[in-house]
Amino acid sequence: MRLHADPTPNSRGQQSDHTSLKDASYRLERQQHWLVSKIRGLDFPAYQSVTCDLCPKSILRSGPSSLSFRSHTCGELRSDDAGKKVTLCGWVQYLRQDLFVILRDFSGLTQILIPQESPSTLKATLCNLTPESVIKVTGTVRNRPVGQENKMPTGEIEVLAENVEVFNVCQKLPFEIKDFVKKSESLRMQYRYLDLRSSQMQKNLRLRSQLVMKMREYLCNVHGFVDVETPTLFKRTPGGAKEFVVPSREPGLFYSLPQSPQQFKQLLMVAGVDRYFQIARCYRDEGSKPDRQPEFTQVDIEMSFVDQAGIMSLVEGLLQYSWPAERGPLKAPFQTLTYEEAMRDYGVDKPDTRFNMKLIDLSQIFLSTEIEFLQSALGQPGGSVRAVCVPSGAVRTEPFPVAENAENVEQKMCFCATREAWFESAVKQRSTELIQTLPSSDSLFCSQCPLLGHLRLQCAKLLESHGVVVRDPSAFHFLWVVDFPLFLPKEDDPEELESAHHPFTAPVPEDTRLLYTDPHKVRGQHYDLVLNGCEIGGGSIRIHKASEQFYVLKNVLKEDPGLLSHLLEALDSGAPPHGGIALGDRAPSIRDVIAFPKSFRGHDLMSRAPDLVSEEDLKCYHISVKMPTEQGREGK
């Protein structure tokens, strides 16, 4: 494709023989803008070139091999490419009997044939390569002999090597770069740059990149959002998770890394930005879990003049738009449960709805029970006794380890029974009523709701480990959970309240009056998005009146409103109703979707961070460190 600049006619309708430098520069700029817009809208073949008459030496090539030494990637050659001369770059996966080299890059594998009649130097170079050495190979594509094809995407072809250039020879490796080779978690973290070479990790990172790109398209092009960066050096604020502290050069003054851009995005709504989003970096100084990291990324969203239903509809559309086509279409709207319904039926506020096993209310059956912990539960306000019925649970004759573990966790506030064992249990007198609700070959766990919610998941895992199909691993069940309590009693002081979400969440409109009379009963406009039992997003409608926010901070949460004076002043400057949500990375291990994650202790095993800082470097921050001695005393 050749692109020509539009001629600029002079007053006589003819092009000037001597175009001014200014005019030429203007036309070049116009052509570049036009070219970029066309390229964005076209799906070029992998190797199509685009040249520009004003810049004849510049060649724009689309595809993963543009501006590269290579002509193709290792995963894209097919039988249609037979006869082409190509150049491939990549890592040596392995050698086969000095006849073949399997070359790998991010896209896949290609078999390189070592011609036996080739010059001795070429053959020697290829045959002496070590696995994971980096090379460039030039050769001709040909179809494999009949019967030697395999099921790889490139399994019908091979490249007959004509020239090879060795970029780097790999020395001894701590493990093989193959998906089926099992590595310990610590070894993967220590040599992350090697772990990332695996096809699964490459797939994870690229899938995540594609999702983010589609989300940007949807938010900006479909709904008019603005991508705005917010600071990562902030100040410590009340509520939420613990924050990382950053010293400044002013004595006694510290920054804090934000646990989310929460306040900044609210301030942007006050500023009239109207619709904000950001691929935001967040920091939380708390224990690392399989689905948590001290630093992580989230898709952060905020809108003005919106209600809860509007945010939920936006997110459903966003996920439908960005969802990978190979996973099948998403159906919207998603199922919605209230917090009360989720706890009643599943015992947790983020239920996995891929399988049933709902909790059964047995309160009426045990009203006159003599079992102490059941009496205690029923005697509490709103107390109940519930059970989870496990299909096929009784076909196992050995003890249920789930019940044993649960007893340890909850001080034996659980018992398990089957139909065949009722008359030997502590509930002998209630067996008739219970059998009526218990199908044959089922097990029943009785306890309080939070424990049963975890037991339900444990039972599913246990049954699956014994070959019982409980959850479909290919299914994606999205679920909204709404109407959370706005406040919860503090664990260390139940008489005091803390925010269930964060202190900026607005109450449900009909509960606003309870904020001033009975805050324990207030429901918040908070919504969580749950996928297969994992929370993948959370958000809320915000308090947009300064007086209400001040009351929540000072009178309900007993926090110092002065720490948020900047936000209170902004809300008093004319703040619109607004709300938002944050969507984050989730996987059975979040480490599998982050390029360079931290360990469970928050350490970087590759670079050995965090590390010591010298006293000299600390002087400018007016900090001295006292290290604990072996005797438990503090030393300098």
C-alpha cells in the first residue's frame, strides 16, 4: 500500500513547484494522523508493509514480527507457507538426535531441520547448542514427510536451516522450561524470569493484556470515560487496610502509599471529570494470601450522577465486551443476592453458586434441644441452627476429615451424621424429623452459618478428590451481592463499630435515618461482584454530603475528621452523587497473573527485597533503626 499526500493547490489550481517547508511539514503531519487512524481500523496481514512517499525509507509493518530481526514467530507457520524463506528467533527448547532443533518463542514451537549435507560449521553450531540458548535461524519452510506430522499448530511443517546466528549460550538452569515440570513455589519466584518463559505464564500475561485493552476500548469509546493517573505518594488516612509508610526528608513527616485511589477518584468527581477510570496500582501492608498481594493492580472506575443499578449495568456490559470469545458468551444481568440471602443459603458473603448444597434451617427442630452449643445459638438475637446436606457423603465409610478440622476451628461446635448413624448420634431424639429432610446416602453437618459456609466448600473439594462431580471447572457463575451491613462490630472491641467496606460508603436511602439512631442496622449501598466463589470486584455509592460524612467519621467510627479535611472541604464545594467499583486480579494463586509477584511474606525472592539500607542513606530521612538482638533486647 502506498500513500500519497494530497496536493495543495495554488491560486491557479496547480500544485506549486516549490512547496514551503511549513506546508510540507503540515501535510506530513496530516498524513501521519490519517495513516494512524487507518492502521487502527484495519486488520493487516501479518507482513503487509505500508510506505509513505514523504518518508520513503520508513516502513510500517503490522503484526508481532514488525520492526524485528525475524520475519515470522515460531507459532504461526503453516503448510501454506511451504517454500517461503523465513527468519525465526527464539530459545532452543531441545535437540533431537542431532537432527532437529525445536525453537520456541512466546507464540509456540517450530521444528528446525539440520540438513546433513549442510556446511560443517552450521551443523556443528546447531548440534552443540544447549537448551534455552537464544538463536536466529534463516531457512526455507517445507512440509514434513507424510507420517511425521504431529498435532502441534506447526506440526505440518519444518524449516530447513540455511544459516544460524547464536545470540547467547545458556548455562546450567535450575529447572527445565516445560509446563509439565513441577517446580516449588519458592523456586518459581526466585527465578521468575525463567518461570515466565512457560507457555501457560505467557498465555496468562497476554490474556490479561487483551482484557485490559478491551476494557479501555469499552470505557473510553462506548461510555466516554477519561483515563486519569492519580498519585502514589499520599498521606495516611483512617479506615481500611494498613498502609505502607514512605519517609520524607522533613523530620517526622511521612508519605503513605495508597491502598486504592478512593479519595482521588471522588475528588475527580467533585472536579467535574464525570467519568474516570484507571489501571491503578494499589498497596496494602497486610499478610499475603493466595489471592492477595502487598502490591496489585485494579481497574478503578468512578461515575457521577449514577446509582447502584447503573454501576452494575456498566460492569456487566464491560465484562461482556471484554470476555474472551473462546470462553463463550456471558449472559447478563447477573444473578443478585442480598447479603442476608447469601449468608442464609450459603453461609458466606461470596458464595460459589456452581453447585447447590444450600444450608437447611433446622431451628424449629431443635427448639427444645439439650445440646449446649445449639441452645446458645438459638438464644442469641436472630440466632439459628442450620445444616448443609452433602449428596453422596455417606457412601464414604471412613471418617470425614472436614468435620474433624471444623471441630478444631470452632471448638467442636459441629457434628456430622448419616441416615445410618442417627440413632448413635447426639440428636437421637430428633432423628425422625431430620430423616424427612435427608435423602438416602447423604451426610449432614450441623453448626452455625459461618462455619457451615466453609464446610460446604470443604465438602465439595473432598467429594471431588474422590471422583464425585460437584463443580464444573469450565463454568463461570457471576453473582452480585448487595445490601451489606454498613458497619460491623470491631473484633477487639465489639461495642465499637468499624466500616464493613470503607468510611465513604453511603447508606441505603431508606436506612439513612437509622444512621443517627441505630447504626448497627444500617445497610450500605455496597456491592460485590463474585465469580465462582471469589470476590473479583467491589464498590459502592459514596457519601456526597460533607455533613453526613463528618457525622460518620466522628460519631459512628470515632475517627478524627481532621485527617480527611481535604475531602470534607471538597464535598462542601458542590459534590455530585457518585459511585464506583474496582475490579482486580484473581486466580487460585494471584501469582499466576502477576509478572513479578511477592511471596506469602511479602518478599521478592528474586531480588531479595526488602533489603537493608545503610545508616548513611537513612540520615537524610532522619531515621535510625534499632535491630532486635538474639536476647530479645534492642540494639542499634
